[in-house]
Amino acid sequence: MRVRRLEHFVPRSTVGLVAVFAAAALCMQAGAQNPTSAENPFWGSVTAQPVTGEPLKLSLDDAIQRGLKNNLGLKEVENEEKTYHAEVNEALQLFLPTIKLTGDTGFYMHDLAALGFGPKTISKFTSLFPGGKIPAGLSLITRDTLTEGKIQYNEILFSGPVIQGWKAAKAAERAAHFGKMTARGEVVQQVAQVYLRAVADQSEVENAKALVEQAQVFEDHAHESHVVGVAANLDELRAKVQLQSQQQALIAAENQREKDFILLKREIGVDPEQEIELTDPAPYSELAEETPEEVKAVAYQNRQDYQNYQNQAVAYKALNNVYRSERLPTLSFYGNYATSTVNGAGTHGDFIAMGILSFPIFREAKLRGDSDVSKAKMEETNAQLDDLRIHIDEQVRAALLDVSANKQLVDVARSNVDLATRALSDETDRVNAGVDDNLPLVTAEATLATAESNLVESLYAYNVSKIGLARASGVLEAQYRTYLGR
């Protein structure tokens, strides 16, 4: 969104406020998960501490707080907010009187002839000299020491552009604040998702290790049975293949975990070489059912991006009023008082006190053009605000559908794990009893591995969907613990 700069029309403090819309655009970009911070600063962070020899124990709360403290994109938005706060102070200064105190002293040399007081001119004032004659040694070069002190006072009593400019600056500052809060929500969501992904990876690794240990036991049993002649060589080969398959799955799971650990450390400002230990398990809790209307009501009240657009609309309206108010006269007061002494021969004071009334003439075409442009921008922002209301409705409904679907997937995944565990136990008993060979046993192991992996992924998707619902509602930073059941 581009807005024409107003240097020639309004005070400088009003000029910078429209840049808040650039910050809003920066926050909107946060949703696109680009791979580098060069393309999206929300995917970068500032490394906050050196590497330590001890593993860093990291909970979800710790990770989120580190992300809020060190995220690069959030720091940029926070600095933008400080800029708009400074703009407000500059706009406020235009309401306040300006008082300036100056003082100087110096030695001066004057050429009277150069100033128009040559001999011919001075001869006209002979009657003023003692005896009616010009002194013989009169020099046209004079020297004196002048000491002077002055205090100046200036204040704008009324100015339409100044008043509306200050209102626009305040609205821009509020928009910048909500832009920052939107950015904080983005950071919380990203860090939480990466942390939960790392937790899911850890669960995958633990499941893979357990399956490797179990496959090792079966391989040992098959080998011993083959040695004593009670099992065929094929059974031992199957057991070895199953063991190596589980070992491959473990290697892949550990590799994926380490890569996601690196991503998590990058998100929260931890050095990539620092070892970390996740202290929170995968959370699980059921959410109370809510209707789309209930969630929308919460979202319209708490969504920072929605409030951001609302304040952008107020800022554009104030900017439009700035242009319209330029037709109004400006009333200001100026005064100063000064005292001076020449060659130490006493002091003399003088002062000025005056009011200044100014108003534009022959600028109507330009004023109308500026007003029309700002009005178009204001209408564009209002249209975007209306579109965002519809977008929030869509996001809320989609988030509720995701939560409901993922909850059902978790239930089915848990049931599958229970069934696969029972099937593996029964098949183990049959193999030990000599009723079956180990082919059904290998199949049962693979089925259980798949069921456990599906459960891990289902829990991850369910938690991510709950985070998405909290974000769509605008309460993620304040209530992510509630939504995750912590």
C-alpha cells in the first residue's frame, strides 16, 4: 500500500505516520514461510547467548519467551513502533510554545562611509558638534563592543493541519502497536509449531528405538531357534530384514529430529551448536465446542490485525481532514524581548509582540486534488477492512473444521494403536507356541509402527490446529496454554 508523502502540505511529524502501513504489510508477510530471513525476517533471530557445555533444558513457555525476545522480524516491527511514537511527540510539539534564549557579545568595526555616512553627509550635522565644527581627527572607521541578550516566544494558536496531523499520528501509533501485537502472535504460532514438531520428532525417535529393541529380540530368538533346528532359515532372514528396516527408520527419525531442533534454535535465538533438551511432552486436551458466531465475536474484539486496519482507517480519515483543513486560516503568536549594551554604556531593551493570521489563496485546485487522493486511500482502506472481516469469518470456520477433524483422527489413531498392540501380542504368543512362523509377526510389527507414527502425527496436527484456532480468535499469546491443555 503506497501513500503520497505530505512534506509540502503538513508538518513533518505527520509525514512519517503513513509508513505504518508498510509495517502492517511486513506483519502480513509473516504468514508466508520463506526459508531465509532475507526474504522474511520472521524466519530469523538474534543469537542471545554463547554456547554452553550443558544441554539447555527448554520448555514450550521458555521457547516462546525466547522467540518473543529474539525474533528478528518482531524486533523490526518494535523499532517501527518506536518511530511512530517519536512522530507523535513531534506532532505534539507543534501545539506547544517554542521558547529560544540567545546571547552574544563581540567587537565590531564599522566603515561609516560604506554605510552612507561620508564626509559630505556628516558635514550636514556640524551644528551637532561642539563649537559647530567637525573635529579635525574624526575617523570614518568606528569600533565598539556590543553585548546582547534575546528571548523569543512562538506558538501556533490554531491550525487545522496541525490538529488533524496530530490525530493522524496518534492513529498511526495505535496501528503500529497492533501491528506489533500481530507480529507477536506470528512469533508465538511459529515457535509453538516448531516446538511441537520437535516433540513429535522426539516421540518418533523413541518409538523407533523401542521397535529396534523389539526387533532385536525377535532376531535373536529366530537365530537361536534356527541354530537348534526348530525354525527355518527363512524365519531368521525375515527377522534380520525387519531389524535392519527398523534401524533405518530410527536413523531417519533421528536425522529429522536434529534438523527440526536446528530450526527451533534458529527461531528462538539459540546457537545451532547448543544442545537442547525438550522438557514438555506432546500435550493433549479436548476443547469445549464453540460455534463460529462465538469465535467470530471473540476474533473481532481481539484480532490485532483487524484493530490495525481499523486504526489505519482512522489515520487515513485524519489525513483526509488534514488536506481539507488547509483551507482554514492559521493563527499564531510571535514575540521577543532583547536587551543590549554598547561599550558598556548602559543597556537598552526592545520587544516585539504580534499575532499572525495566514490563509491560502489561489490553491484550490491543488487542495482539491490532494483531498481527492486521500479520500480514495481512505475508501480503499475501508474496503480492505470489510474484506478482512470476511477473511476472519473464513479463517474461524476453517480452524474449527480442522480442530474437529484432527480430534477424530486422534481418536482413530489411538484406537489403531491399541488394536495393533493387541494383535502383536497375540501373534507373539502364537509364534512362541509354534503355531505360526514369524511372517505374521513381522507384519504385526510393521502395523504397530505405522499406527504409532500415525498417532504422533495426529497429535501434532491436532495441537497445531488448536494453535491455529487460537490465532484466528486473536488470543494466541494470552491463551495458548489453555488451548494446548497445559
